[in-house]
Amino acid sequence: MAPVATNQNRNGETDRVAQLKQQVNPFYSPNADSAVDDTYEHAAYKPYFPVIDWAPLQEIEVTDRGQFADPEKKALFGAANKVQHLTPAIGTEIIGIDLRQLTPAQKDELALLVAERGVVFFRDQELNIHEQLDLGRHFGPLHKHATTPIPKEPGLEEVHVVYNDAARRPDPAAFAKSELWHSDVTYEIQPPSTTSLKVITCPENGGDTLWSSGYALYSSLSPGMQTYLEGLTALHSAVAQADGSRGAGLHVRREPVETVHPVVRVHPVTGWKSVYVNPGFTRRILGVPKAESDTILNFLFQQISSNVDFQVRFRWERNSIAFWDNRIVTHTATFDFWPQRRHALRATPHGERPESVEDYEKRTGKAPKDRQIEIWRQQGIEPLQQKIGASRARGYND
């Protein structure tokens, strides 16, 4: 991971918190400074870091709305001018829908589509931040972040502000690009589900976001590796993010937590298995030697960041909005647009506590599924027992 702050003893050892103050890692180092521009139309939504404290999060009841959806999504697709899948594994763009006009049935179908496709995109959306929050609440109670900025406008404590301008140039000495891949706040007891991000100001070019499918990563593995990973758990930590904020001189609104989650989780609605680790917050696999943990995690992280078969890349325009399921995808932003401004607002509903393969089977009495095998079977393709023929099934030569 990128350099992060840690507690040090009092014997004159290097103060890594002070070191953090000299580096800008866009993932761990928030910055309250921004370019002065009194004419900026969205100044009310620029980063604000209030000195307030929030209680520790407790487990809450969450009902996934996707379970109530029509599997064929007739209400949602019937209202659209066009529905376009951007890659086989991940990403769908819907054209011709005004998100302000969605019915409850269409919202449920959107939740199911996001669960199946990982991320769904809309352009030219005029909904304001209050309407975005209301839509987010349809999918679950909204998360309040302990360290990242919120708008100054009262009543928007559940908004996560994403903001960069000329005053904030990422320091490439502070991070490697592969380390910025993450699923949002996976260290929480109940990490997010159907998350939305609306871009209100974007550069002429650059500032794209990429998403990687945990379903596709799981499907790419050998049966033996799949079985091995299904029995493992991993530690997800908020400590580095909190220390990064303190190192930048900012207040941490909720004390950091560390939580253990399954390495392979099952989506509660689709029943599909997904790899659930990320470079941003997953620290180690429990119950195995450190060398083994490091090797397995580094392999999975490398697949997330570099295997383009699992990824989709989206070029933002003003008023574009993306909905993604944090339970089954990781994502990262590109930081190639400095000194231009990039400004977005996020609504982040809580999902259920991540469920392992074993726990899913006990709760439902059903076996979870490999998404890719399910798709092949729907297409009349029967995969070979060891999945050696996967590349042939996709039309490639072995």
C-alpha cells in the first residue's frame, strides 16, 4: 500500500504522520484546501470537514430491493430508448430515462440490474443531490463517512464529496496506481450496496472511472482455487484512512474499525459468488501464514487492476451518474486531469453483512452459483468439467 501513518514510540523514530503531511495520496489524504473561485456554481458542495463526532455503527436490518424486481425488468427497459451492455462481464448504459421519474418497480429493477451487471450508467440527469439521496435510500440506509468531506449545506451529512482542482495535485511518490483500486468502506460491518455517483463538474477529458467485476474474477479461477478461497476470511481495516486524515490535520468523525469478511461472498439476490478483497482496505487473510496471505492477495489484487476482461471504463460528462454494487465490484479513478476541476457527489446505502458461501447455503438451503457458468448454460454452452475450454467458449484459440 501507499505510505500511511502509524503510531510510533517516543524514542525518536521516524514520525510517519509528519511524512504523510508532505505527500498527497488521493485515496488516504483528504485536503480541505481548494482553488479560490467565488463564481463556481457548485461552491455549496465543495469539500467541508466539520469537527463533529458520530457514534460507532451498529448492525442494522437491510432489505435488498432487487429481490422484488421483475427478472425481465420490463418496467425499466420498457421506459428506455436504448439499453446497451458495454462489455460481456460488466457495465450497462441506459439511454432515455429520467431518474427523477422512476416508479418503485423501476427502482427495484434497477437494483437487480446493478446486481447483475455490476455498474449501470445514465447521462444527462437533472436530479439534484436531495433527489439522489432519496433514490439512494430506496436501496438501504445511507452511510455517513468518518473521514471524507461533506457539503457545507446542512442536512447533507450522508453525501460523500469527490473533489479535485488545481490546488490538489496527487503525488506519484505517495502511491502506486494499482493500490487505488477499492470497494467503498469494506471495513464497515455492513459495507455498501447500490451506490450512486453523479458528476456535476468534469474536465474536458480525463478523470475516467474504471470498475472491475468480482464475479468475473471468481469465474476466471480454477475450481481448486475457488474452493480454497471460499473457505477463507480476510481483515478489512479503516486505520490507514483515518491516519491519513489525521496526518493531513483533519478530524476523524468516527473511530476506525477493522472487520473480518469472507474472501468469497455471495450476492443475496443473484446468488452469484464474487471475490471480495480490494487493495484499498484488505490487509491480510486470516488463519494462513503471512507469506501465503501476501501471495494470494497480491495475485487477486493484480487480477483486479490489470485483467481488462473484468473491467469497464466510463468517460464522464456533466450530469452523468453511475450506480454500482459495491458488494461485487471494485473501482478506481484516473488522476490524469490536473489542474482541471472534477467534482462529484456520492450516495452510499448500507448492504447486508457479507455472507460466505457456507452461510448462504445454511440460510437459503440453496447452492450459490458461478455467474459465467450460468450465462453459458443459458446460451446452451456446457463448460468442460475443469473449465479448460473457457477461452474456446469465448471464441478464442487456446
